[in-house]
Amino acid sequence: MNECMHITPLEFGATGDGVADDTHALQAAVDAAISKKIKLTSPMSAVYAVTAPISIDGTLNADFELAEIRATAPVAALIRYETPKYYTILRNLRLDGNLMADVCLDIVNARKMRVDNVITGRHLKTALKITQGYEIFVQNSHFNGATPDDINGDAAENTVGIDISTSDCHFSDIVIIDCKTAIANRGFNFYARIHAWTYKPEIIKNSVCFDLWSQCVISDSYADTFYICFRLRRQGILCKLSGCGSYYNEQLYMAERGHVTPYLFWVDEGDGRGVAIHSSVMLATTAMGGYYSNVEKCAVHTDGSDSFFRWKGAPEH
């Protein structure tokens, strides 16, 4: 074992062939990297089959070189992270829920953690779940949901891309595909260059791009073919949207597929006061247009630089 530079799961008995159960070997490698304070890495070609969550409970520097961790039995999560330690780095990793993992990356509690170039797929509930902590940076990542074709036509009914319940976290340069809810924001967080989209009519129905339970800042982000672009769950939510956009794929917008007219802002409580949008371009579909809001007098603030195309009830400048 070359303790001066790095260790790999193969040194602890993992096969990386995607068939043999590598749970114990991968866990042993993670534990050793944490205790010895050395880097954990992997051959790019490795696929680690796991039958239980891999637990990270200390500061870890891991670069998997795009190796994959794949669920081969029902698990609550592929990776479970919980520690009061600082500065874990998790990068270049593929996580395949394989229609067996509820969550791909479950961050129960983290401080000053960095997640970079993580690609997830086929989760049953949530790609990335964050419950507690602060200053978690997630960037250059790609979260794919399970599509209705995967399980009996309804696998994606409640899937979420990012579900965060804490604050002071930053998300940038992220693509979210085929999730019923792209982002559920429950704390004060920052989002930049997020592109969420879907191509499955079964997912589009009743879907939400940004499900906002708390204040946030969203910039240069794009809601692509969702039923609701921004849902405001509570009265008085403070939210700033800058340089954002929306689009609806015309080829998917067909009455026979059970679609209804989309909404730019859906307000559950109050009138949207506290939300400000500027320098944004929002496009509804030509076929049926779209509604600016579900409330008659939506008080979302605009500064006159916004462009709203075919949204019924949108402010005119």
C-alpha cells in the first residue's frame, strides 16, 4: 500500500467489476483514507457494487476518476455523509441508484464540503439530499432521475434532483434531468447556472423546477419544460431571480398527453411579494401560452428589463 500518495478500494479487496459485492472493501478504503489522512482514488473503469450505504464520518479527500458506485440491493442511500469535521472533497464520481437506492448522495450533516463533478442516475426518491450543515459547495454535476419507462410507468412520480433543508450552500453549473421536482429549497441558498429539463410527458405533468420553501438567490438558471417554473410555498419568501429563463418544448405540449397550461409563478400563500425578477427572458409555449401566476394580483417585483412571452397576466413594460 503506497501510503505516501493515495489508496484505492482494490487494495482492500474490491473487484470493481459491478457484480461482486464490494461494500465492505469500499467502506474499509474510505475508513482508511480518513484515519490516515491520505487521498482515496480509483481506476476510472471500476464499478463498485454495494448492498449497503457507504458511510463517510470524517474528513475525506476522494477523487474517483469517474469510477462508479452502483446499488445491487435495496438501500436507503448509496453514500451517507455525517460528520462535524471540515473540508471533505468528493469529486469525479458516478452514482447509479439502479432503481434500488432511494437517495444517491445523502448528506446528513456537513461543514465546508465540496462536491465536484458527481453524476447520479436512477434514484427512487432524491439524487442529492442535504439535511444539516453549512457552506456546502456543489458544482459541475449532473443529476438524472428514473424515467417512467423504468418501473411500471410511474417510477418518477415523486423524484427530486436536489432537496436541501439547510442554508449558506452554493450550487453552480448543474444539469438536472427527468426529476418531477428539480430543486426543493428549504433554506437560504445560492444557485447559479442551473439547467433543469425533462422530455417525458409523464414527468412534466404537475412538475416543478424550483420548489421554494425559503429565501434564495437564483442567477442565470433555466427552467425547461416544467408545469411550474417557480413555486412559492410560503408567504413573504424573499427570493431574487437574475438573468433567468424559461422554455417549453412545443413537441411535448399536446392535449392528448394530458398536459395543462404551465405557470411561471405558482403562489401557495400570499401574493408573491418579496420575490424580485430582472434581466430575464421567460418563454411560454406558442400552442397554448402560459399563466404568469395562479393568483390574480401577483406582486412579484419586476424592474422593467424582463421579457415575458405569451404568459397570460404578465406585467407589461
